[in-house]
Amino acid sequence: MIKAPVEVCPICSGTGWKNVPGATERRVTRCDCQVRARAQSLLAAARIPRRYEHCELGNYDTDFPGAHPSLSEGHFMASSFARKCDPGGDKGLLIIGKIGTGKTHLAVGIMKELILNRGLACLFYDYRELLKEIQNSYNSTVQTTELDVLRPVFETDVLVLDELGAVKPTEWVWDTVSLILNTRYNDNRTTIITTNFEDQPSAGVATVISPARAATRGETLGDRIGERMRSRLHEMCRIITLDGADFRQKFRSASFR
């Protein structure tokens, strides 16, 4: 069996280091090949679902017929965040919008920019999947502890928590999401969150609305995560709101005409 020759970087000759041009004395820095290798390793470890592997900020569509102006504004804010993000203290993002407005696309696009251009460790978790993995860790037949699941969630530079509020709230759910968000907040770590639920108070908060409005009132973010954690999100995150119709459904329907 003939083995293919191993390709050696022509800049560093396989050492991983290159000379710093223009330095008055000999200095070296990490070679570009090592930077690229680290970025690809971080990308592979980021848990981006296959469904969203194509998502980048550069291919987020804001120019289709009937596109709501908030999509362009959201894309601008997401791109600015990706360029300037300081995971040691910057606020994260809370991306709010109905199904199909591109919340997850923007979040994954930001992740890719931070990984490939900034070398930051990022981690993607669907809210429902994360809660399920934590619950599974309580099973005595599973060789995984709750801390094994939560440690990377706590420690990654940037966490994307997708579809916050998608699980029916219980005391355990509230306690778990509080633990995750409070730990990352106290450690000054950046969190990007997406949700389908409107950023409004829970039904338990005293507000004066008409009986007709109460009858048609949909669940809010306050209902799904509690007012205390909703308040904490406002401290942790800048808010991007995406409006408009489900353009995935619109394009899907158009393809059958």
C-alpha cells in the first residue's frame, strides 16, 4: 500500500512557527497553518447541527421580496457583534423572532466568524437537547454526570443557546436554566440566545389588559423562563428583534407552484 506524502507547510516547514517580518531581532509567531488547524478543530467541536452548517453571515438573505426591514438591521447588529465581541466582558445577544425569520442562521453565522477569524471557542446547544442530556445524566446506567454535560456549557468562550423557552416550564427547568445563565453571567462569559417568544412579562405580573386581549394572549418569554431570569437576560444581552413572515415556508410554497 502506497502512502500519500504528508503535505508540509512551505512557510514554516512543518515547525508551526514563522518569522515575524520587519523585526529588528529574530522573532517568531504561530504560522498561519496552525491558526487554520486550530480554527477547524474549534469548528468541529462547536456542535453546529448539520441543518445549519451552511449558515454564515455572508449568506443571510435580507433582500428577498417582502423582507422586513428588521432583518437588515438584525444582520448589521450581528455582523458588528462578531467583529467587536470581547468574550471577557461584552454583553451577549438575545435574538427574538417568529419561526423562519433566521434567528439560528444569524447565531451560527456569528459563531463561525468568532471561530474562524478570532479563534474563540464556541458551543451550540438546542435548549431542548441540552435539558434532555442533563436529564439523561441522572440515569444510573449512563456513564455521564450532570457536571460532564454542564462543564463545557459553563466554560466555553461563547455559548449559543437555541430556542430558549421551547420546553414547558417546570421548577426543574427554571432551576436548570437559572444555573446555566447565572454561572455564565457571574463568570463574564458571552451567551447568544434565540427564542420564538415575545419579550414580555409573565401572566403573573400585574398588568391591566382587556378580557378580549387576555383571551388571545400568547405565551411570552416571561411565562416560559420566569421574570427573574428574563430580567437577568436584559443584563446579559443586547436584543435583536426580527419581524416578518416565515420566509422558509414562503419559499417552500413558491417551489411547488
